[in-house]
Amino acid sequence: MAGKRVAQSFPKYTLEPTGLSGFIHRFLALAPGRSSGVPLNPQFRNPPPGAVDPATYNDPITLPAADIAENPYWKRDSRRRYPQLSTVTQADAVALLEVGSAANPKYDLIGDAGTKQLVAAKDEGSKGLSVAFSRNTGLAKDVLGPGGMPPLPSGMFLTDGGQGSRSYNLNAEQSYDASYPCRNFT
């Protein structure tokens, strides 16, 4: 024997039409038990959602962080450390050639005479490298290599017939001797 089917009654969380419109809804609906989709609103909200004028909202301003003109993104971006560009102008190059650097000075720049010499080197450098080389022909003698050639890039050598690479020599115990049979695969 089949058991009795018990109709379960679930509470509805949506508004249902009542009166004449409810009767028409139940009569014409394909599924009269389906909810209308209008949620129950037990609270009266004043002002209702969407009624606040967005022009009345004041955006909080935090100066100077909110000033976009003076606080660009690349300055405040701490996740990326952008490379700091380094430039050497002709005035800097002439000053380095004439006076030297702090790590490798050509002269002892002591006191007032040293500052005068630095200022004079900067003034000469503002005229350009060609003027400095025409005035002092031995200016780049310390920088240039043998034969007046500029220095080679890092990792380049004048050995091995001037090819620019270091010759590779193996010790006798690290290489094969002449008795080892060598096959020519050409």
C-alpha cells in the first residue's frame, strides 16, 4: 500500500498578490505555487536605497597625498624600485680627467686651493671636451691604453693575438696526451 502524500508547507519569503490580482495570478500562472520574486520588506527604510544624491557626498581629502600633480605614482610606488639614471655630462668628464675622482684623485685637493681648482675644472668642462683636449693634449693619457687606444670593455683582453679573448690553456694532467687515439670525423 502506498503511503499518504503529505503536502509540506514552506514559509514564503516573498510578497504574494492578494485580492482580485491574486486570483487572476493564480488562475493564469503556469506554476501558481512559484513565488513572485518580490522580497518581504519588514522595515521601512528612509531614505530608500539610491535616493541619496551623490553630489552631497564630500570626498575626504588628505593633502599632500591626494595632490596628483605633486605625488605621481612612480614616486610613491615602493614595490618597484625603478633604476636611478646616471648621466655624465661633458663638464663632468673634463673635471674627472683634469682633477680626478674622490676614489682616485690626481692631486691633493686641500682647502681653498682645491675648491678653486674644482670650480676651474667645471668652468673648462662647460666649454666641452674638444676645448679641453686642444688646451691640454696629455689630458687623457692616464685613461688611454697602450698605443693611445681606448680601454677594452669588461672581459676583453689583448692577449691571444689581439682577438679580445683570453687564451685557454690546459694543464697536462687535465688534457689528453699525444698517445690518445684521435679520430678525424671530417
